[in-house]
Amino acid sequence: MRRLVRTSDGVDLAIVEFGGAGDPILLLHGLMGRATTWWAVAEKLTAFGRVLGLDARGHGRSAARGPWGTDRMAADVTELLAEVGPAVVVGHSMGGLHGLVAAARRPDLVRALVVEDMGVDFRGRDAEAVRAWFGAMPQPFPSLAAVRQAFGWPRAEFGEYMAECVEERADGYHLLAAVEHTTEIAAEWAARDQWDAVAAIQCPTLLVEAEESVAPAGQMDLMAARMPAATHVLVRGTGHLVHAGAPEAYRAAIEAFLSTHM
């Protein structure tokens, strides 16, 4: 079931209710993604509580209106949590960063936190590489098979992920998130770190890192060292989408964490 909520700055965001009952578990997707990319994970997590997913602004079925900064997008998370109640927040990539900042700003609303393959300091990287990579994709795509082919190298799970993040129009399949918006989001990461948020985290935290991580080498380990109650897990043989590339290892780690902190 999908519904809309309106933020304090007037943006309608789509919420997906995956099912389950009890304390909420909020799933936050990565850049270019949408809440339904969590489907396989959400199905298992309903055994632990009420599972919801948020389409970030400019993604999925949420309105495409900025501002696109981390502070505003983390505020979207805390405003939702103020409605549904304190939650375990599980975020992948961009969603992990937003969950981390939300936990730092509103510790009363984040009971525990899972961050999957995301760093907090990308200063010096070229955000225009994001624009170049997505901008080079031949939109519209003629078929979902073409989407999978375009994004599925070097790992097939990326193609499956992106096939969930398009919509069919009269001329073919288009990405739901606009390249100019996602580039602006990533540009802030290249200009501003979030170490202050790491230092403010008080809740139990699980950091799940891919062997082929997007985070700078050693950074997630350092993040864990700066949190009072963090566990860092490195999943061998995985790319950025750990939960899709190694679902059993990811499930074992997150279920053990939830069994302790739900």
C-alpha cells in the first residue's frame, strides 16, 4: 500500500507500507532508487515489526522538488518518524547517510540504525561523474531488458535494481529520478563531510560494508570507532548493493541486530 505525506516545506512524499505489526522499521533507499527496491528485504523484516519505506524527494513517486541537501532530506525522515513513532532506520547508500544524520539530529526518533555501504566524507571526489554516467544512458530505454543490460555491468543486481526505478511512457522507459537532481545531491557529498553527525550518534548502529565499497578505504571502520555502540561488518565478494548481491549474509547480519535491538 502506498500513501502520501506532506513535508513541512510542502513536498508530497510517497510512503510504502510493506506490512508487519508493532514497532516501526523504516527503509531508506539509495540514490536513483525508490522504496520498492527493498521489497525482498522488507518481506523478511515484517517478522520484526511494521515495515515502511520512504521514496526520497525526487525519487519514486515522491514530488521532484528541492532543496536537495542532506539536512533537508534527513528532515523529511524525522518528520515521518514524528508521525509513525520512534523506529529502527535501515538505509542503503544515500538512505544510510540520511538515516545517520536523522539519528544525530533527533536521537529520540531513531532507536537503532543500519547503514549499508555509505561513507560520510567524499570531499575531493568529482560529483560531475554522476551526471556523466547517468547522462550517458540512452533514455528512453526501449524495454526493461535494455535497462537491465545498461546498468547490469559489472554486477547483475544493479540492473535488477534500476529496472525497479523506471516508468513506462509512450516512447519507452524513463528513469524516475532526474539526473540534474541526483547530481545536485551527490555534489554536496563531494563538498561537505558529516563527521559531526557521526560523533553525535548514540543509538546502536550496524555498519554493513561491501568489499567493493563506494566509501573511501577504511572510512566505515573509522565511523564505527567514533560511535559508542557500533558494529562494523564487511561482506566479502560484494558490490555496493550488499542486500541484493549477498542476501543471505545481509539477512543474517541485520536479523541478528534486530533480534537484539527491537
